[in-house]
Amino acid sequence: MHEDLSNAIFAINSKSKTEKNIFYTIKAHSKTVDDSGNSLSDHDSEYVYAKKLHLQNRWKFFVRIDENNMLYNPYNIYGNVNSKKNLINKSNEPKVKFKETSHNLFEMYLTFLQTQNMSIYNNINREMV
């Protein structure tokens, strides 16, 4: 039940022009934060790890997944950001994949991106199965 949205085109509803899609990243790739301290990206890019999109008059929540359909971990075992070479997948697959998730799991993933707490990461992966 994976939805690949990398090539999707989203129509903007004229009534929801005031709603803006929100792209989340990590501190190393951001200059701004929201009220909760989550790092924001001003546009969709390869450094976006979570998305909050206003589609069909409601918010939908997406988290980034890796090539094994597990939650994407942008940090290596030493707490540093993975290098760009780790983002490269097989040439016939899209570089970045996202999966729609519940608001609760989305918020947990944002907490993981802030804290790098691996127990949160593991709990989210268990919930996603």
C-alpha cells in the first residue's frame, strides 16, 4: 500500500489557497523552525524527510521511507547526517519515496528528526508494519 508521489501533480483547490504545504527537514539543512522547533525547508527537495500537504480540503501526512520500505533515517550511527551518496537508489527507482501515515506517527517522526532518539525511530517502524 505504498503511494509513490515523486512524480504526482497536485491540483490546488481555489478555496485552500491560504493553506500552504509544509516540508520538514533536519537542522543541518534548515535555517528556519516552526513553533514546535521542527526544522523547515522552504521547498520540496532531496533533503525533505516529512511533508504535510493540504490535499482535497484536508491535511495529509507523509514520511520518507528508504528502499526497504522502512522509515528513512537521515543520521548515521555517529549522529551525523548521511552523505548525499546514500540517497542514490537503483536507476529505475525514484530517489525519494514517501508514505502516507497517521498524524500521530508523523508527529513521532518529527520528534525523531529533532532528537535523533533511536527508540522513537524503532517504535515508529513497528507501528508502520
